[in-house]
Amino acid sequence: MMKQWWARRRAAARMRAEAGMATVEYAMGTLAGCAFAAVLYKVVTSGAVSSALQSVIGRALDGPF
């Protein structure tokens, strides 16, 4: 009886200890996603990439139908 009580108590303590892990993982994933978006924004809005994109879009719009 006492062994079962201790086993349940240890299992409950483990569950409480791991309860915040999902929140931390989501926060780190969100932070990494935001950092990647910021880097991607800087790359896309840079002069060389911006002019290349404008060139590609211009050629696509000027193409024959």
C-alpha cells in the first residue's frame, strides 16, 4: 500500500516538473521563427535581392500571352 502511494507521488512530481517544458519549447520555437523572419526580411529588402525580384517580376509581366 505504501509502495503504491510513493509511486503515485513520484509520478505526480515528475508530471509537475515537466509541465513547463512545453511552454519553454513553444517560446523557443516562436523566438527562432521570429529571428528567421527578421533575417529573411532583411535579405529580401536588401538592394541586390530587391532589384533581382523586380527584374524577374518585370520580365514575367512583359512576357507574351
